Amino acid sequence: MIKFLDLHNQYLSIKNEIDEAVASVIRDSAFIGGSYSTQFEEYFAEYQQSKYCIGVGNGTDALEIAIEALDLPSNSEIIVPANSFIASAESVSRAGHKVVFCDVNSDDYTINIEDVKKRISYKTSAIMAVHLYGHPCDMDALLHLSKEHGLKIIEDCAQAHGAEYKGKRVGCIGDIGCFSFYPGKNLGAFGDAGAIVVNDEILAKKCRMIANHGRIAKYDHEFEGRNSRMDGLQAAILTVKLQYLDKWTAQRIQVADIYLKGLMGVSEITLPVKQVWAKQVYHLFVIRHPRKDELRKKLAAAGVQTGSHYPVALPKLQAFKYLGQSSEKGFAWKTDSQLLSLPIGEHVLSDCDSIVRILVESSI
């Protein structure tokens, strides 16, 4: 069986370092806050080329806290791509704003600028730039719209650790960036964890206070906040894994290059496109096929696990039917049932030629 994801094998490759890091946190009883959390925040801020990093409980919290900290007009509209994980959209609603879904590009699956332009209204306050599957959005175009219409740009970097737009790491190109360290991410914890990166000192302080009950100093609560803090165990684990992220990313790119070369021209398979200005870190390698389910069954029979990201466009989910966008005819609305994610990661490197061969032989 070629696994879609093999977190245990990754753990075994760095077992001694991980075990030592966990033991250190337990020895020091540094479970919430403390040096391990601070150290990871400093390291990750430097890695993502940001001035500040605030560790939080998970990626969804990161988005909600970021939106709250931006202090947007009440009940304003935030434009969100229709192809993403639900957290990109539910964070908007739960922060008291309205989601307006827009289309994505057919080649790199990031936010479609021309469709965004059509969605902007006098109620629009922000755009959610989701660097989907590890491919950065066209940030220059989004920044132009931001300047023209007075909008905030929130970068959803949950799948884009280390991704680059024109040589700059994503996260602080817009106003604020949010990361998830869910275990399956390129940089994944051993549980839930997330982070916010930002260059503005005042905004960074506000995010930290929101995440820590509206305070910086103990019992000095300046407003009502929430409890969303990265725990010391996850911070210590992430500090170890961050040292290997560039190596793992290079291996993901290597696997993707083998897929792109080996599957080029294969009947009915549409491959993703990497833009010339992008460092695509391939959190997922997603192809399209008009009979995705049949192809997936053939791959499973041959011992290859696959995924589906995302099989139902967000506007078509029951959760968002009230927005009235479920029957639109955009690319994301029409092709959601065709998306198939192939295994990618350092664990696939020795098997990707076999996966290509199976795909070619399974072509229908």
C-alpha cells in the first residue's frame, strides 16, 4: 500500500529529537506559554520573513482572531474563494461578517482576480487570499485591488508553509497571514496548533491579546478575548520539525516534477500549473479527471491511496445554502467532483514512478 500520508514514518525519521523535545517540556512543566512557545514563534517569524508571530490553538482560530483584530466594519463582506476548506469561510461568518464566494483559476486553483473584481461592492471590507494546495495567489493583483478599494488582504496560508510569491514568503505580503499546523500539513504538529504572522506591531499585540483572554499581563484583562494559545508540547515539536521543512519541501517538489513529467499528455488528466513567479510547496498535488471516482477505485485496487480536496465547492454545502450562491456556474462550481489528490511527500519519493505507471495504465 502506498499511503496518501505517512506521519508515523516521518516521526521515526526524527524520533530521538522529537522524544527529547517532548520530554523537555514535561520536565520543565512548560505546557502553556513559556520558552518553548516563544522560541517557536521567533523561529517561525524568521522563517516566514515576518516581524511577529503569535502561536494560537489552530488554523481556524488564527483566521477568526485575525479578522477580529482587523476591526472591520460590522457585517461587512469578505470575498472568499469557492474552492477551499470550510475554515476559510466559516471564520468570516463566525467573526460577524458575510461571506461572498468567488471563483478560482482553472490552472493553479488560486483566487480568480477577474471574478473578484465583479464581487466587490460598497460593503466589501476584505479579501481572503487562500494559497491553496501550496500555490501562492497573485498578490500584486490583490494588493492593487486593496489599494484601489481600501480593502484588507487576509492570507490563508494553511497549506503554504514556505511558499513564495516573487521570492517573498507568503503571510506578510498582505495585511495579516494565518497558518495551520494540523498534523497533515507540510509543517504539522502532533495535534491542533496554528499561528498568525504580521508586520504591524499594534496588530500583533491585539491578536495576542484576543487569543489570551484580552490581556498581556496576568489578570490585566483590557477587553473580552478568548482562549486560543499554542501549547508548549506542540511548540517544541514544531521547532524540531521546522529544521526539516526545507528538505521535506524539496522532496515534495521533486515528487511533483516526476508527476508533471510522467503524466503530461495522459488522456483526460488535467495537471496543475505552477506559475513562473511562484514557489509552489505542493501541500497537495491535485489533478482533474471527468471520471475521478472510477480512477480512484483503480488506484485503490493497485494499492495507491488518494484524497479528494475538495469534492463539494463551499457555496454548494448545506452550511452556506443561505447565501444563495449554490447554483452559480463558475469553474469551481462545475469541477469540484473531478478533483483527485495524489500522494505527495517525502514518503512517496521512492514510489512516485510506480504511481505514474499505474495512472498511465489506469487511464480511462
